[in-house]
Amino acid sequence: MSAHNPNNLYGRQVVGEFSYLCTGNGTEENMESCIALAPLAGGGFALRDTKAEGAGQELRGSAAELLNLAEHIRNTVTPDSTV
């Protein structure tokens, strides 16, 4: 396997700033209930959980993967879903 795989999203640099998508009991100021999203060089996105327990961990995916995830969430998560 090559040391540099251009398809490896985890080998790509984050470009630009993370956008914070906050809801629930958090605000952008305290970042307690936020997901952060940033674009990657060459395509794709990095997602971060802003909770202390998730600090430093990222999930990366292509636009198609994230759209598929969003559609699945939209179809399965309801306002009365439990944590």
C-alpha cells in the first residue's frame, strides 16, 4: 500500500474554519451540544463533536457519504427520540 493515498480523507488537511451547528442545551459560546463541520482539501468534510468526551476525535466523509447519513438521520430520528 502506498504511503500517500489521495483517497484517504484522514490524510487531507482541513481548509477554512469549522462551522458550529449548535442545538439543545448548548450555544456556540459554550459548545456543549454542537457538531463542528469543516471542508477538506481535495473534497470531503471533517465532523467534530464539541463535547469534552469527544475532544480531538473526527469523523471524515465525502459529500455523498454525509448526504446519505443526513438522509438516514432525517428518516429515522424524530423529535421524541431519546438519547
